[in-house]
Amino acid sequence: MREMISTVHQAGHEITHQLSPDVDVIFMIDPRPGNTGYSVQHIAQHKQLYPHTKVLHRVNECDLRKGTSDVDQLLLASMSMADRVVFISQWLKDYFLSLEPVASWKDTSTVVYNGCNVEHFYPGTKLLTAKTKLVTHHWSDNWMKGFDLYTEIDRHLAGEPEATFEFTYVGRYNKGYMPKATTIVDPLHGAALGAELRKHDVYVTASRWEPCGMHHVEGAACGLPVLYHNECGGINELCCNHGEEFSDFDGFLEKLSLVRENYGDYVDSIQLAALDITNCCGKFMSILESL
């Protein structure tokens, strides 16, 4: 968000966190009341009083992601009043179209993928050794972040002293995940996180039904090919060029071997410019100025 604010300011526009008659565009990221105290109901009332005000709605959530039951309907309602809807992945757009096939935003919505701060997340020197260094990172400790696979990886490493890879988990981890052979690193962010990721060779995520996410973006921006689950949601849209998909632990081992054998090709396939937050902000700026 800091990068987006900076982009808006550099373009000569003013940002306010208060609803007032002279607001031209409302950038709605979450229809639930946040730090400003405004909800979708407040925005609907404002639109009714001041029809000239446009609403740009960035949609980055759904019920499937965390097993909730109150998010989808709220987002469908907030999208119906938006002048432009932006999804963070095609998968997420298709998900909501499956719930409301004739939605008013069907033909005017677009997809803009997440990006990261490339001053913190950038490639380092990669030289594969006998043991491939795998890494993942998550802030959430929700089991759906992939702890079933991470548990299997740990079990494999604990029972295979001659294993050809090692695994590091960065962040908060589920209390049902009791690792024995995994290196656990406390949550990191920014430059410190980037430095930790660059110590590794391959990024792995078994997260399920992510609308897009940030973890795989930051991993790839650090020059790491990505292994991702086939039930990943929108993750594969940014990783298909520089990664491989798996559906179970055996498939994970098979795809890890494939990536290792062709490591340079995967690294060279990472489109770093597409992962840059300035690319993401530039696209949002173009949409804002077109309203």
C-alpha cells in the first residue's frame, strides 16, 4: 500500500482517508470496516449522495481460502456497486463468476497481479550443492497454508539421513505441525526476509485456494523456481513459467528432481519485471486515471 500511495502522489493526485463531497474516486480494498471505520454501507450511502464519485474495487479474498462463510456474499454485494472491479488473479475472477455468472462487472473487470518490493526481494548468486535448499514462508498458521505437505517433507527428512534436500520454514507454524528435521525461522519481513530466502535454491508452497498471495511472488523475485500444489488457486498463474505443479508428496519429489535437473532453465524463466510492485502500481494508476 505504501508503494501505491507513493505512485498516486508522484502522478500529482491527492489522497484522503475521509469521505467528502469532493472525492473523485474511492479505492475500496476491503468492504469490511477497517482503520478508517468505513464499510461498504458507508460507501453506498456516499455514492447515492454524490453519484459523480467512482469506486474502484480491488478483490483479493474469498470464503474458499480459509473455510469461512461470510466473505463471498459481502464481496458480491460490494462489487455490484463498483464502477470498476480488479481481481488479483484470473482464478479469483472465475471463482466469483461461477457464483454470479451474469454479474454487472463481468465484462468490465480486469486482473492485476501482486508485486513485491524488489529492493528487498531480488536474485542472489545460485550454485546448487549436493543438498538442494528448499524454503517456504507464511504469516498465517492456518492448516490450509500447506502443513499437510510440510509435515510429509519433515517426516521424509527425519527418516532419510541421506536425503538430497533440506527444508526451512519461515514464519508462524500450525501447532499441529511438529517438525523434527525442518529448520524453523521466526517470522521475517522486508529486507531480512529477502536475505533469508536468497540462502535457498527452490521455493515450495502447498497453500490451497490462494486468490493470489505474496509468498510465492517474493520467493520467485529472489530467483527461486517454485513448486506449487495443483489446488493452489491463483498461485500457478505467476509460477507456471518458472515452476512445477504437484498433487501429492510423491509428485512433489518427482517435480523437485525435474527442477534440479534443469535448474538454470527455470531460474532464467523467472520474469522479474512482472513481479515488481511498481508494475502492479502502474496498472492500478492507469485504471484510476481512466475512471
